[in-house]
Amino acid sequence: MLQLFSSSHFHVMSTNAKFNLIEAVKIKVGKSVEFDDVSLTNLLLVRILARLDALEKTTGASLQIQLNSLEDELAAWVVKNFVLPTQPWSSSYEYIAGSYVIFSGVTYICSNAVGPTVTDPSLDAVNWTAV
């Protein structure tokens, strides 16, 4: 859980808080992206700024829930747009946690070591998460 604010209400998200949020997103992604780091940071800042109005009207526990949701949303956006899967899913391969595959046009991330198995990622929510 990312804690950015100590008060129950805020009017402006500090620059430091924005960069803390970006760092939390990078940790969640857990892989290097095929993108210049400064450019990715700038794109994430634009996405954060687009959400500031809604965040500034939120207080207390609701604020932390909104920040965690934004963190997850931004991480999924980075994975979808910048972390390129290396291969299509195959029933004959073994996968480790953190592996990305494509199955039926959807990108999945492996959450536990799995395979070989005939159960594809769309049917295996224990080991795969769509991104």
C-alpha cells in the first residue's frame, strides 16, 4: 500500500507524491519496459494529472483506496502498452512468475510457476492474470 499523504484532505498532490506513485507503479510492473525512462515518466505524469480532480475531492480512507486503484490502473496500462510479451502461450512450456504471454489476443502475466499444462491462461485465474 502506498501512503502519499498524512492529512485527511489535500488540495494539490506534491511533485514528490507524484514521483512516489510512479515508482510504486514501476515496482508493480516488475520488468523493464521497452521505452525511454524519462518519456515513460512523463506519460505517467500526464495520466496522473488527468485524475487529480477526482483525487482532490477524496479524503481519508477513500483517498487511499483511490490511490491504490490508480496505482493498479497505471501498472496495467504500462504493461499493456510497453511490456511486450515474448511469446504466445503454449501448453508444452513451463512459465515462471512474471512471464508475459499472449493467448487469444489477450496479454496475461504469470503469477505462479506453471506448466506444462493444457489449461490455458483464460481458464486459469490461479496462475494467470489478464493485463
